[in-house]
Amino acid sequence: MEPTTLAAFALALTLAAASPGPGIAAVVARALGAGFRGAVPMVLGLVAGDLVYLSFAAFGLAALAASFGTVFLVVKYAGAAYLIWLAVRLWRAEPSAQAVGAVATGRPWRTFLAGLSVTLGNPKVMVFYLALLPSLIDLERLTALGFAELIAVVIVVLLVVVGGYAAAAARARDLFRSPRAMKLMNRGAGTMMAGAAVAVVAK
């Protein structure tokens, strides 16, 4: 694939990924409540969700994806329910390193699935891959190597952008170590997580 085409795709994806939305809110809330390591599975889930839509677009399955509206609706509500559960845990967490550690060491696969469901239920991501991507790349001439290059771009861009948000939030969390500050941080993170859940359902 032409370097200029890949660069245009990378730029468009960077702008889309960096814009605030349910995914960024969920990752930031997770990092505030559980630290960077606790947010990594959610970041990976968001990346996986983008790769699902990229695959739909690359293999001409846009119509099939649209016909799975009920499935994606179920995934959306399941993800929102899990985000609410995380929000409640964060809100009720005691302001201590042990309590925050307990939140951080929740089952990573659940956090991964929460990130995946947030992306699959996000219309912005669907529009980007199924409507905008074909205007950037001639998908009918996409080769296996070209598809692999797009996958690499998606992984790198999202890890940098979304991982950057998680790292910044985790850093902010580390600056506040007093019990009162940690309690406020936990409740703020819980509120953000609940807000992300509401945004997922509302879209």
C-alpha cells in the first residue's frame, strides 16, 4: 500500500481515536481507579473492537454488520452494565492502596470484554470503518499485505493514543495519595465510568 495512503489513514484514525467519547472516558476512569496496569485490558479490548470493524470493512461485510443490529445492541447493553458495576465498585472502594489494588486485580478478561463491547456499541467507530474508510482506501483492491499494514496501523495508533490517555490518568492518580484524595479520585472515576456507560447506551 502507498505510504501516503497509510499516512492518511493513520492521521484520520488518530483524530477519531483522540476525540472524547465513551471509550476514552471508560479507559480514563479505569486508569484513575485501578492504575495503568488495570486499564491495559480495556485498552486492548478497544483495539480488538476496532479490528473487528476493520475486518468487516476489508472483507465487504458492512451489510452483514448492519444486519447484526440486535447482536450489537445486546453487546452494547452488556458492556454498559459491566461499566456500571465497575463504577459502583470504584465509588464504594475504601481509600487505601489495598482496596484500589483489589479493583485493579479484577479479572482482566472481563475488563477486556468491557472495552470490546464499548467499541462494538459505538456508532462513531462503525461509521469510521464502514463509511469513512472506503473513501480513504480502495478496499476492492486491498491485498493481504495491505490488510496486514492496516492492522498494524490500527494497533500502533490506538495503543499510542488510548494508552496515552490511560498513562496520563494513571499519573494523575499517583499524584494523590492521601486517603481523602484517593476517596475523591475513586468516586470521580466511578462517576466517569457510569457516564461512559450512559453514553454507550444513549448512542
